[in-house]
Amino acid sequence: MLRCMETQIAAPEPETNTTPTASIEVDEPSGLDRSQRHNSCWSVNTVVEVGVVVVCGHPDRRIEELATVQHGVVSRRQLSEIGLTSSMIESRKLSGCLLPMHRGVYAVGQHSPSRSGEEVAALLTMGPSALLSYQTAARLWGLYSDPEYTEIDVLVRTGSRRWDNGIREFGTRLACRLERAYANGLPVTTPEQTLIDLATRVAWTPRALERAVDEALETGLTTRSRLTAAAAQSSHRAGAADVRKLLAQRRPTTHARSQAQEQFVGIIREAALRYPEINAEVCGFTVSFYWPELGLVVEVDEREWHSSKSAFAWDERCEEAILRDHGLRLMRVTSDQIKRERLATTARIASRIGTLERGANELGALPF
């Protein structure tokens, strides 16, 4: 968080146009890898800023400059550090220039703060050891999270617990030793710790964890070795065992590109079917699902990926002919069938895979 390094303001004076100055030092984390520098966290509009921000001039200008680097949010302590007295703060609260968000934390101006501003406010409220965590951290890392989840998850050191409206606090005795990473310029738990934390949540389904892990691996936020090491270090936590079990499975990525594909992965998981390759390149086409050992392709037809109805039909015919020429079997399902005829679609896919598996076993083509 921002803290005052040097204040060149003597005793507080009445509001005038004098130009006292204060320097706000912001720590620069060192030795960060790609995941910790996610989304170039050193932009001028972030709460974590390299160097020194000079705050000077009229009190309102000082407030504005401080709020600019914190997504429109400031704390009472920070306002005091840049020279505002209690009466100056209270007058701005009465005039609506400072809008209370949490105890001792304010939004600057007449507009509600952004989501990033709400996250900064939570960090200021919970103190310097706080880290954004769980679903909030997952969203900042670009991983799967519940879109309807509105609370802000914050990890704090046990013994320094505080609570305020809209903030969900998670205490840990290990908070002081947890590695601090930065996503979008905000202090968060590392991608590895975020995934392990999410796995401990009762409402976090196995598919949600699987999806988040695959996204983290595919986008390069983490690696299998780093995630395995983190799970080993957190072996006392239930979520670590779930992560280790998932990593031990030798399976293709299940990172879906659309809601229909995600629903189809749910069908595969519920029916305990063999995992396919997703969005694989086959014969010059990117196919939805591919079982290479069975020679089976399943296309989830989504017309929004095509420029017109005629283009959709033409693509269908070309793809089917080429795949057939290469000895591959093609099945098509629509997003409506997946959504509205889920049981029938599951039975159809399971029957075809079962038939192909029996035939491959008779030929000795499968490794089991």
C-alpha cells in the first residue's frame, strides 16, 4: 500500500492556495516472474506504483493526485499523512467530496468506484498484511470465477481480523509467510495459492477447479512443477490433495472456448467418459473434441462462429468430406441439444464411444 515517506508540511494550516508537498513512497516488489507481473502491474493507475508520487498544492489537488493512483479511493490515515486535518476531512465528507465506503476509507468524487476501487478499499480497510484471495484473486488472474460473486475476498493474518460490509475475510496463521504477488497492480495470493484456496471451498465444484487449473497452465500463469510444489507445501490443507490428484491425471487440457463446449465437458465428466482433446487441429480444421485413439471427432455446432448460414453449411460439408477421407468418424451436436436434451445427448455420445472402445479393444489398439 501507499505510505508517507516524507512530509514537508509543518503544522496544518487553514485551507489556502499555498503549495505544501508530500512524497508518497511505493514499494517496488523485486524478483517477480511473469505471473507476479501480470498485466504490467506498473501502470500509473494502480495502487502499486514504482517510485515516488509527489502530492502537492491545494488540499483538493492532493486528494485527487492520491486517488488517481488508487482507483479513486483513499484512507483517512493517508489523508492525514498528506496534511489534511480532521476538520478538513469532515467538511469534505459533508459536502459529498469524500464518500464513506468502509471505516476510515472513502471514495473520492460523486461517482461509485470501479471494481478495482472496491478492491483497493478492501485492502486499505484490512491493513498492510492483507492480500486479495480466493475468487477475487482468481478473477484478477483471469481464471474461472463465479460471475455472480460480488464480495471481495481478502486473506489476513490471524489475530488482526477486521470485517466490513462487502468484504469476505479469510484468516490464516501463515499470512505473514505467504508469497505476495501482484495482479493488475494489486497485492494478491500467487496463482498456485489461489488454486489451492479455491479447492478448499465447499461450493467450488471439481469441474470448476479443473477448469481453473487448465486455464492457469494453458495461459502460462503457472507450471505443473510449481503447482505441484505449492500443493506439497500446503499438504495440511484439503484443497492441496484435490490439486495433486488433478495433476496426477494424464489427460488433455479441458479449457473450453465457449459455454456450449463447457457444457459438453460437463457431459463427459458426469458420464465418466474418456477425456478428448479440446479444440484440436485435425486435418487442417480446429475441431471441438477429438479422441485420436478412437478416430472420433465431435463438433459442437455454434453458428455464431460462421459468417452466414450458407457459410456454415459449406464448412460442414467440406469438413465432413475431408475427415471421412482420413478415416475419421464425425458426430455433430448443437448447443440446443446440449442444453435442452442433455440426457439424450449424453446417451448418444456414451453409446458411440463405448462401441468404438469395444472395437478398438478387439483389435488391440487401446493401451489397456
